[in-house]
Amino acid sequence: EMEWWKLASFSKKLDKRMIGVSDGFDLNSEHSETMITVFSLVSRLFLKSVAKGALRGVRSAARHGRCVRKPSLGFTRRVRKDDQGNVIYRKNGKPQTEECIDAETRQYRELMYELFLEKGMSPYGIAKHFNELEIEGWTGWTENGVSNTLANPDAIGVVIFNKTRREFDVDKQKFV
């Protein structure tokens, strides 16, 4: 709703007329404030239904053992094949995928455990070292990222899904 009001305020501030072609909205109309409220409500309901459908799809994928997130360091996705080597397809015609060990980044996951367990390096030190190495061309390693990767049970094949969620806090104007 705030986005609708911000857009209307911005248009007024620039002294521009805002007209909706498909819905007949006119910011200069005497009913514009009521219409902004109605359109923002419709938008919110639409976004909630889209989010609900997306979550339903992700939950279904998780139940069927399909990939539901970007694989963590040391893992990648591969196309699933049957015993004869034929690609297995989903109902929508796209190939099924599964997580597997990534030959290129496996060594870095192992290095992370080695540095932490055997060399006693801190997660901060490991993050700094990984950023210097620019693993996969990325320099965004943080202490929390390394700690989370070290504690992640996916290294032993356990994938936990839907443990946390994000919601927008209207009062704080941020996701929590």
C-alpha cells in the first residue's frame, strides 16, 4: 500500500498527471485516494496468492526430493537419468534435477573444514582467505556465511527445508 501512496505522492510532487489506461484511474479525480486504497488492497491480495502458490510448489518439490534452493559450496545440480541413461522429465516438460557433489568446488568445501578443524582457523579468517581465493569469482564470503556453511548438515546429505521464513514488518519497514 505504501508503494501506491509513494507513487501518487511522487507524481504530484513532479506535477505529473497519472492515468491508468486499463482501469481508468486518474490521480486528479476526486476519488483517487479511495481508488489508491482499493488498488493497493488488490495488489496485496494478488501478491499473497502468488507467494502462497510459490511456497506450495517449493514444498511439493522438497517432498519429491527435487532441488529447492541453490546448492551450497561443494555441490551442484545435475539432470536426472534413468537406468538406460535417458533424461527424466517433469510433467511440465523440463528435466528433473538432483543435487550432487561438484568436482570443481568440492575441494573448497573440504578446505573449509580442514582450516576450521585441523588448523583452528576462525570463520572470519576462513572468510578472508576464501575472498582472497575468489572462489567461483565471488568475494562475498562473511564470517556468518562460513559459520552457516560449517554447521549446515547438507554436507552429510541432510537437507532441511522451511525452517525459517521472512515477513515484511510494516512498522519497521523491513523484512524480518
